[in-house]
Amino acid sequence: MRAKTVIAITLIIAAASLLASSPACSAPVGIPILIDLTHRQPPSGIDIIIKVVPEAQWYILVKSEEEAEALSPVVKANVHGIIVGDFASIDLEKLGITMIIIGQPQAPFTPEEVSAIASWFTGGPGRAIWVAADSDYPAQGTELSQHAVNTILEAIGAHLRMDYVSVEDPVSNAGKGYRVLGLVNMSEVAVLRYGCERVLFHGPGAVAWVDEAGNWHKVTPQDKPDNVYILATTTVNGEILEHQAEPTGTSGKAYTPGETGVFTLMAAEVITVEGGKNVVIVSGETPYGGYQPMVTWKYYGRLLSGPRFVRNVILWATGYMGELREYEKLAALPEEVSRTLAEKTQEITDKVNSAIAGVSSTLNAALGLSVLALILALVALALSLRKPKAA
């Protein structure tokens, strides 16, 4: 009987040990990121993106086995998984997806897909989604990309939107005004400036935002929600154009054709969800696919920061940060130096004022004594000059 009890206990311990070491309990090794190719996006640039972020556990979502087979050998060799289906049929939670990147969709999302993406985004903290659209230039047909992106943004509770216009820059470009070289070295998220200057936005649209009453606004430093951050802009020479307005297209909601100035090409919004915060990124051009993707390193002879900037955005949005943690300290130095200088200046000013006050007090006291001494001297003089009375 005793022997049977010992055997039973041994078996229980062994079973518990096996369960504890089961692969089902293991966590992802890399950052789980999903790239969408199910809305007719070309895969150009994906091979570079997965190379510049080796910390990620990459998944590619495709519509069919044929599309999966057509992916380049480089992509196939470097991704964690190629998934056949759509957002409504896959389990984003089971995959542990931390970030979704949807580049310039050329097909609409079904209501089921929109619901699945929104449920995933709002289902927990520490998640990010990057949705990229286009300009209203008719080369790719209608303004479907902007409408598709805005459907997702509305569903996840974001204020950001893509407006239905085009942006050009006659000064900062790769040979043509529509090949905009967006400035990213002015990003309101300081760490995204690391190693970056200009990035290709080939035929971009403009980023806008919508208030609680449904009114559309330009995204500017002076007019935007507190949780919205400008990531890329044109120079002061930016221009707004419109190629498809009513009745054949959708007219611009926030931007007006003919306007000039600095225009927002990319922005981020930090959204509060249960347990923490999530990040949504909106760009007027796409990091992959499109006519020429943002990840491009050189275009028409212009050296660009595409690969570094895309890496920075992904590291920041996922909260992983990587080398950006060290840069964050460096970026904070000017502010810290300014603050310390202001504190020291105030300290010195206070000491000088105190010293002046002390000197002033001493001088006043000395002056008072001098006046008193003078009065006494005058009194003594007056007494000495008095004539004595006759006897």
C-alpha cells in the first residue's frame, strides 16, 4: 500500500513538472507585430522593415496561399509566420499581437474586420496601430484609402483622421513637389528625431482631427488635443491641392485648396484604455507598399532617413524603445541644462539682492549715525557760541 502511495505521488510530481515546462506557457521571444497585406497593398519595403527591427516577431497577413507563396524569399526567411485569412478570421489575442501596421489599404474593411481590430485595440494596454493612407490624387482611383483608414480610426475611438486632399512641397522634395521630403527632425516626440532628418512621403495626404461635435480641424501645434503629437510636417512652403471633390469625390474637411504653410503629414494619438494607454499612428503615406514606401533610404539622389525613422516609430510605439532609451536621456539634457541654469541664475540673483539689501541697510544705518553726529556737532557749536550773561 505504501509503495503504491509513493508511486502515485511520484507520478503527480512528474505530471506537474511536465505541465510547468509546457511550451503553451511560454511567452513570445520577440515583439509580435502584424503587417497587413489583405487590402491589396504591394509588399515593397517589407523586407527592409523586418530587417531594421530584428527585435520583432513578424507576422504577415495575406488573403490566399497564392499570395503567401508570391512573397519574396527574404520575407519568407525572416518572418515568424505568414497567416492566410483576414482580421475577422484570425485570433489577434492568441497570437499576442502588440502592434498592427496597415499600409495604404486599397480595398475596404468589412464591418467584421473593423469590429475585430477595434476589439483588439481597446482590449488591453500596451498596444499600437499604425494606419497609413494617401493623397486624393486619382492615380490609384478613388479616395478609398482615406475612407478605409478613417473607418478604423473612428472605431477605435481616435480623434485623428485623414483629410481628402493632397499635400505638396515645392522646396523640400525629391525633384517634384508631390515627392515630399517630410521633416521628422522636428517631431514632438523627441526620441523619434534620433538619427533622422527627412523622410519620403510620395504624394501624401494631410492629417486632421475631429472634435466631439464632429467638426474637422487642421493638426497644428496650436490646435490639437493634448494627447496628439505631430511627428512629421512639410516646410513652411507646403501647399494644399485637391484633385477629387464633390460630386465625384470627397472634398477636404479641414484643409482648403490653395493654402500654404506647414502641414502635418504624420501624427500620433495616445488613447486611454482600461489598464493603461495605447498608441495610434496616422500618416499621409505608407511605410511599405504604395508608389514608393516611406522606408526608402534614397530617392532621386536624396539621402533619406526612412529605415531609421520607421525603426524609431516601431520601437517607441511598442514601448520597447531599445537604443532610444539612451537617446531619451540625451534629448532631455538641453532642457535639464536650461532648468539648472535658470535655477542657478535665480539662486545667484537672490544672493545678490540679499547682499544689496544688506549693504543698503548698513549704508542707511551709517547715514543715520552721520546725520545724528552732525546734529550733535551743530548743537555743540551753537552752545559754544552763546555769549555768557553779565554778572
